[in-house]
Amino acid sequence: MSNGSFQEQIQDLWRTRPVRLPGRGHVAGVCAGIGYRYGVDPVLIRVAFVVSTIFGGAGVLLYLACWLALTKSGDPASPAESLVGRGHSSDSGTKTIVLLVALAIALSTVGPFGVGLGGSGLISMALMLGGLWLLYQRQPIPPPLPAGAVAPGVGTGYPGTSFSPGQFGANPFGPGTYGPSAYGPGAYGPYTKLPDSYIPSTPPTSDEKPADAPTEALKPETAAAQSDPVSFEKAPTPGPQVDAPSAPFAPLEPRPPAWDPLGVAPFAWDLPEPARTTSPAVQPERTHSRLTTMVIGLAILAAAAATALSVATGSDWLNPGRIGAVALAVIGVGLLIGGFLRKGYGLLVVAGPLAGFVILASLVGSLDLNSENMGDRTWNPATAAAIEPAYSGGFGSFTLDLRNVTLTEDKTVDVSGQFGEVVVLLPPGMNVENHCTAQFGDAQCLRDGLDGGVDGTDGPVLTLNADVRFGSVEVRRG
């Protein structure tokens, strides 16, 4: 863990930021780079991005920001730095601009200026940044890049952590500078065809002087001519040189192959080398982890305990959505532990559907599965006194018919449905102030404010609150 000041730790966090590894990732290599930099399973990082995307949309925002700010493996600069002229990136300028536009759109949906599902975007973003800080505290020193990844212009691959390889000069001994000689011992091998006969080298004749013969003494005229520093005589034109006959080349003695180091069978040296027998690598026995089974069992026990508590206390707070959230929290803790232990991948199969159930149950809320609230229903109060304060339905089509009612005093009526259609029929002259809400569906109601109908706004007023979660709501006259 780093012991410097907070500002120094922030600077070191940025200086040792991860490098994107597209070869190991699915989109831009952000999760793979973060996982490798901090020694965490990339699957866990992807799960964190997906969960933060579902709850508030912060995951998309942070992923796009990392795509722009982190350097790709092999590039000297990030796309954002390349756009402002501070280096070169393999990502084109058009792609970078598209990412910036997408980042601006994602930013508008998170925080106080966006929808954010009631501030969950800011909360999930804070949790993601806090998790990154904890990962840095756990492993402040970056590891070397994995095998096959190209460093982006620095020795370790992380910006600002080492010197450039070109600072001390390139390697002067590149491959292919010095090759094996064509006349050395390497010219003969086990597949070289030997000559049928060998011709011994011819010794030098008496007319040819060997190289180590003593030099003949110079004549006085020749010595005087060579001692004169300046000569005005025209030098004779040299004639064409005739190469002196040389002795025939005698091939070097071949070397025996590896299978005959003593050279006792030269007649079989042209045979191919025997094939080497390699024993297959022993595969380590894979041990089955009990983490997945144990965590799923704990999640079931936690959900059962929450259900029993809800039934025993009769509380409506522990609805199906919150009970599923308890089980999902246990699965999340198991994924967190499995990410550090490199185990528990089977929990992802359970976490996905369970997260979908929690989201759907949170949107729907508590369901009243009473048979009276199921199916199509129509309410027809005959007088104003017969109008009930609230009408509700579960699944089906629900109609409140007030066309035969004449108001004698102000009334407030709530009409709600969970899945289906809600219709309210009003007489032509009734004064109505309606408030319609369709959480996931279509709402067609009267104009906002007080609507007096054909005879004006004098007289008692009906305040109508019509709501449906999944479906349509309609308020009309006649």
C-alpha cells in the first residue's frame, strides 16, 4: 500500500493507469486492461460495469471515459491525447469524436441533470471509483505487460513508469547481420551428398614461389627508381591480367551427424535424422471448486429467511423485489470472492437472471394476487354517494363508468391497475381535474387542469387520479 500523501497517490494512480488490451477483451479491452493491471479477473470488472450500467447508467459513462483516456497497447498516446495533438493513436479522429458525442449523451443521463433513476447513477459511479481506489491500494506497482502485448513506447507499457527504449540507442546487432559462412563447417550436414572421389591438393610447382619464400633482393636500378620521389617517365600501360591457375578446391571433411558422434558409419550419413519422441504434457487434474455451490446455497437460505420474516411480521416492505435483492447481494459477495480466487464462474449464470428478476420486481412492486383483482372488471356507481374512494385491479381491463352520476359535492377517486388497461368514462358536463400516470405504457386523458365540459366550470369538481404500471390509461367523456 502506498504511504504518500493523498495528492501523490492520485498522481501515481494516474501515472500507473492501465493499458487497454483489445486482444484480450470483447470491445475496447478496458476491462481486460484493468483486470490485468490490478490482478483481478476481468469477468469481475465486466460484471461491475454491467451492474453500474443497469442502476443509473454510470457503467456506460465510465467505460467510454476509459476508452478515451487509456492508451491502447502499442500506441504512444490515448485517443483523447491524440485528438489534441499530444501523440498518435491508432484510433481515427472520427472514431474519437463519435466516442466523445456518446460520452456527452451518457453524461446527460447521470447526475443531477439527468434521469439517473433517483440518484442511483451518482451512487453507482461513486462505488465504481471507490472500487478502483481500493484496487490501487491493493496493488500500487503495475506488473509487466503480458506476453504478446506491445508496450506503448515505454519499457513496462505503463505511461511514465520507465524510460523509452530508444533513449539508449537501438540494438546495433539486428537479426540477419551476420549469417553462417557458406564455406565453414556448417556447409555440410547430414543431408549433404558427398562426392564420389576425393582429389588431393596439388603441391606448388618449382616455377611458383610459395607465399612464405624469401623476397628477392632488389636490383640497384630498381632501388634507385623507387628511391626517387618524383618520376617524369610515362609508366607502361598495364596489360590484361591473366589469373594464375589455382589448385582445385578440396571440400572440407564432413562432420558426422548427431546420431553418429564417433563417425563409424559414414555410408549412412545421408539418411534423415531419426524422429524425436516427445512425451505428451501431463495435464494437471482440475479440481472442482465448491465456492459456486456454497454461495448459491447461502443465497437460497438468505432469501428463505427474508421470506419467513416477511410472513411472520406481515410487513409489506419485504416484497419479492427486496427478497431477490438479498439473494443477489449474497451472489455478489460470492462473485467478489471468486474474482480474487479465480473461482466461482458458475455464479454468473445465476446472477444474470436474478438481477433481471430484481429489476422487474422493483418496477412492478407488490402484487395482489387475489382472484377479485384478476380479469376484466367494470364499476358502475349509480349515485355520487355510491362512488368509492379507490378502485384497483391486478391483471386485466378495468373500467369505471360515471356517466350516470351527477355530483352534489366535490369527490376524489383513485383508479389504479398493475397490468392491463384502465378506462374512466365521464358525463359531458362533469367538472373534472384529472391526473393520469402510465409508468410503462400510454396515457390518454383530458387536458391538464380543470375541465368543465359543455356547461362550464361551475359546480362540484371530481378529482380523478388514474394510474397504471404496465399498460394504458384513458379518460374520456361520453
